[in-house]
Amino acid sequence: MSQTPFPLSPSLWAATAVPPPDTHPLTQSTQADVLVVGGGYAGLSAALHLAEQGARAVLLEAREIGFGGSGRNGGQVIPGLKYDPDALLSMFGAEGGERLIRFAGATADSVFNLIERHGMNVPRVRHGWIQGAHNAAALKLAHARAAQWARWGADAQPLDKGEAARLIGSDRYLGGWVDRRAGAVQPLSYARELARAALGAGAVLHTDTPVTGFKRDGGRWVARTAGGPVVMADRVVMCANAYGGDLLPGLRASIIDANTFQVATSPLPERLRAGIFPEGHVTSDTRNLLLYFRLDHQGRLLMGGRGPFREPTGVQDWSHLERVMVKLFPQVAGVPFEYRWCGRVAITRDYLPHLHEPQPGLLVNVGCQGRGVGLQTSMGHAMARYLLSGDPGALPVPLSPVKSFPLYGLRRLYVGAAVTWFRMIDGGV
């Protein structure tokens, strides 16, 4: 996600996060075994796991830790991918499909295990994720999804309308399914605590240090920074996701940088809080333009969803989410909205995470697809193993070439058309 030119207030997460660790810009040239570009979940996890294995890892972040999607997402920690296990087996074959299924199914474990192992100060819950079905076809799909993941050992089960209404606090869904492996974190606190753990393991982190380009020199990589110093490294891993598109030819055109918007109420009165997510679940639904919502650690109800492709110009750009929230939860009508924020997310052509290696020793990671907290934490660990071992089997997805979206320059037009179409077929809330 990227900063917007319309700062109504800090995001909810910036306003309630733990303080960041003490980091500074790079002021003199240095060397590394591995240079990590990007201070979000993937880069921080890679730096942490590299340092724990004795590698000299230097991480450069253009702004501040968690500035992008890692500090401004919904905080839901959901295992799995957009595709169900049977589809992944069909796409990647028996061996590759099973590897990806097991990787994706364990991503929430990676987050909560790291938090416990390093004693991170991160508000969190882990009572499960509910996917609410908005129509009959989606309900059938949700129940099939629960059955598939249950066959792979997940604590998952289908929900009927009554149980979904009780666990969510809204009767607007026909049912759905629940995955009890999932949970939620304060996302910016988690990013900052990951940075603190990486520093403690011996990684070197520099913020406010944009990388402006790479070149090969004598078998090593030389990364230039905007301030002048360079980093010489044996290997480079790019974890900038939606931010590093200009560092590699064609990378920007391989993703759609859609805008996602979020709102949060003031803390709910106890009489309301007791009836909304009474058991601490988090939720997103089955719409093409999905909605995601939960309570934060201070009792605010927050909701996210798609907004205008352009940058916001006023509070009216969040009004659709405010209306939807009251339709889903009429009991919160009159509760003021305290926070509004938004930013860019990177969507790949096939809705899968991608790993590219355009040149030896240069590894590129893009694509979160709504699972970024757990997926990118686990991806950072997998990339660290690959960089240290050279074994492609350490990676959950095969390395692939960079492929551009067709007619990329017209993306604003066709994304806008797709949003209009999806809104029509999704129906009302």
C-alpha cells in the first residue's frame, strides 16, 4: 500500500502501534551476504531468518518499517490461498501441489509461532476466520472449501445461516465456513516487532534509504541508494511488492496496483461489542469485491473493501464502506467513524504469489492476494532457506518469468469496468 495525498488522520494501526525500533538511513557504503530490499513482512522475515543462520543480512527500506501494506492491511492472519487444495494439485501436480498446500496451510502458524518465540508485543487473537457466503452458489462453494481443507488436516467446518449469524453478529449471510487456524494481529505492531527481532538476531536495518538500481560488478551485486552509499552483496532479494516495480524491467506491469479502503469506528460500547464477533473471529466474504471486517484489540469495528482506483479526494470516498457496515450491523448505527485510510495492493495475473530470478543471485517476490500477513512471513523464511542452500525445493512455488498484464496502460479503465461488473453480479449487501 502507498501513502495517500489526503491524510484525514493516521491509520488506525499507526495510531495504536508499539513504537518502532531505532533505525537510521544508510550513510556509508557497506557489504552483505544478502541485501534485502523492503521493510515489510517478507523482507523482515527473510532478514530475521538469514541472520539466525549466521548470514550478514542488510535490509534497506525506502520509508519506515511497515510503511506499505504490512502496516496498513486489515490484520487478518488467514492460512491458505485464493485457490483450494484440489485446484492447487491440478495446477502444480501432485508433488508441487502438496508442497504448496502444506506451505499455505501453515502460514498462520508461522506468524503466531514467531510472536511467541520472540516475545513480541503484538495484540492478537486466534479464534478463527469465517468466510461468509453472500448467495446460494457461494454457500455451496464455502462448504466444499471447508471439506477440502479438513481433508488436509485443517480445523475447518461448514456453517449454516444461524451459526454464521451468531458468530459474526450479522444475519446477512446464508452461512459459510470457519477455519480455526486463523486469527488477527495489530499489523503495524507485528511489522515493528519483526524488525526488532531481526535486529536482535544480528540483521542490519536501514530506513529512509530508497534503492535506485542494481548492477553486477565482479560477480557481486551493487545496489545504489538515493543518498549515495552503495551496498555490495553476494545475493539480493527484492521484497518491495507493490513498491519495487521500477527496479526491474517489466515488474510494475506484472501487477495491478488496486486501491483498497478501510474504515474503523470508535470503540464500541460494551452492550454492542458483546454481540459482534462474540468469540473473537475475523471475517471476509465470498463477494468478488470482497468485504473484510473484524474488531480490533480496543473494540473498534473495522471494515475494508475496494474503493476508487484513483487516490481519495475526500471523506466521500469511504462512504460506501460506512453504508455497508451499517447494513451488515444495523446495531452500530450512530457509532462515529474514527479512522479512514487506504493504499495500494499488488494483484498478480493468476492471484498467486510469484517468485522471479531474472539473473543469478537476484530473487524477486511479489503478490499477497489478501493473505499477506501469514503468506509473506512464511515466504520470507522460505526465501532465506533458498538463498542459503540454492535448493529450489525450499520455495513453495516454482521460479517463473516476469509476465506483464495485457494492455497495462489501460489498467485504470479495465479495473474500473471490472469493479462495476462485479458490483452488479455481487448484488446488494
